[in-house]
Amino acid sequence: MAYATIVVETEEHVTTIRLNRPDAMNALSPELLKELAEAVEDASKNDSVRCIILTGSEKAFAAGADIKEMSEKSFVDVLTEDLFTQESEAILKCRKPIIAAVAGYALGGGCELAMMCDFIIAADTAKFGQPEINLGIVAGIGGTQRLTRLVGKSKSMDMHLTGRFMDAEEAEKSGLVSRVVPAKKLMDEANAAAHKIAEKSTLTTMVVKETVNRSYETTLREGILFERRMFHALFASEDQTEGMTAFLEKREPQFRGK
Ligand code: DAK
């Protein structure tokens, strides 16, 4: 499907969604958010897609919600429109792994969008921030909650209260991103990770995603019980038999997602 604000390409089980509003640092306009949600839903429904990469440009992953579009809105407008709630649901509901490949600015809603993905690979040019305080607002799509869980209260408070940006090195040290790579290699690294994931059992990647995410939603005891039951359940799958048999036969497993 042709989109106005994103570019979508699928190659060998991996769909790459590129945010594409170069004149506005990929600011998250309502149109972009709607298209992004549609693209994620399409990739979710497409059986041949096993992993999704979400990325932006060399300059910006996304510099936040579109300030021009937001500036005219009243309290009643933002409350009734409930911007980003449905769109973020589409991303959070996706059961396939989503990698954020971030170069340049990931600010405000852009940082929050990256944190909604399953993990972040950052270019050495990446800059993360929650500068909403400079606009007289607070983060509104998970920044105060997700950043705090990822980097701890002190750094999260620092970011939200001062509005300063965090570079890629600091982001990796503090656990916001899984790895930092040279900017020129960002998409090669993200593709290699996505294709590596695509080789696994889709059944198992779905279970891994659900189980790790459970750690955000529940107590340690309940999370461990959930993990244990998922572990047990996978012994009912053909892919568990295939994975273990392949290991013992010293060959590559042929997973079928069953
Ligand atoms: N919105 C609209 N346009 C933006 C933009 C943004 N967020 N960021 C950049 N642009 C535009 C600039 O206006 C400029 O456009 P022209 O003037 O050329 O027409 C163009 O992109 C290039 O930007 P600059 O000239 O400023 O470029 P610089 O390299 O000097 O600076 C920058 C890059 C990214 C550091 C700077 O542009 C910047 O500080 N941008 C704003 C970053 C920001 O404050 N982000 C947070 C936005 S607030 C919610 C939904 C959403 C949200 C919250 C709640 N609910 C529904 C509950 C989210 C809120 C936010 O994200």
C-alpha cells in the first residue's frame, strides 16, 4: 500500500517501516500515526512477516509529536481526540518482535515510540530526550513510566525535568538501548538482528515477547510462574521437538511455527 508519511518494505520475512516526514524531523502527525498503525497491523496479519523494524532517517527517528498541529488544540480537543491511544495500541498489541533502529533525534513522542518497540538498536548519532517540559507539558504516551523503568528514577527525573538529551553512549550504559553501532551500519545491524529473529520459531518468539513483557505488568512471583507455564507449554509444540532433535543431530533446525 502507498503511504504519504511512511515507507514500508518487506523482504524475506522482515518488514521495515521507515518514518518519512523529512521536512519536520519525522514529527508524529496524526496522519503519520494512523499510517504507522495500519502498517503495523498489516505486518501483524501477514503470515510471512516474522519481524518488524521501525526506523527513521539519518537525522531523526522522530522529534516528537507534531508541535505545529498540537499547538492549536484545547484541553477538550486533546481529551476527546485521545490522540495516539489507538495508534499506540496497534504497536503494543503486535505479537511479532519490533526492533527500533534509531539514528539522530528520538525526542518526546519519538523516544516514547522507540520505547514501545521490543528493543532499540542505536546509531552512534542517536539522541534521546523527553523535552516536553520546554513546551509546558509532560510526556503523554508512556515516557514517564517506560523511561523510569528502563533507566531508573534518578536519570528519568533528570531527563524529564531538565529536558536534556542523552547520547547513544549514555543510553547504552543506562539500559535504554541494547546496542550502539556506527551510523552507517545501523540498518545492516538491525536487518541482521531481524533476520536472525526470523529464523527462529515464530511460535517461540511470540511466547518470548509475551513472557518478557509480563515482567512489566506483574509481580516477580507471578512473572516467574507465567514464564514456567510458558516453558511447559512449549513442550507441546513441534518446534520444541525439532529444535532439540536438530541440536542432537548436529544440524540447523527447520522451524514451522507449530
Ligand atoms: N513538531 C513539528 N515540527 C518539528 C518538530 C516537532 N516535534 N521538530 C522539528 N520540527 C521541524 C522544525 O519546526 C523545522 O521546520 P521548519 O522551520 O524548517 O519548517 C524542521 O523540523 C527542522 O527543525 P529545526 O530547524 O529545529 O532543526 P535543528 O536541527 O535546529 O533542531 C531538534 C532539531 C529536533 C533538536 C529541534 O527541532 C527540536 O527541539 N524539536 C522539538 C523537539 C520536541 O520538543 N519534541 C517533543 C514534542 S512534544 C500525547 C500525544 C503525544 C505526546 C504527548 C501526549 N497524548 C495524546 C496524550 C507527545 C508530545 C511530544 O512529543
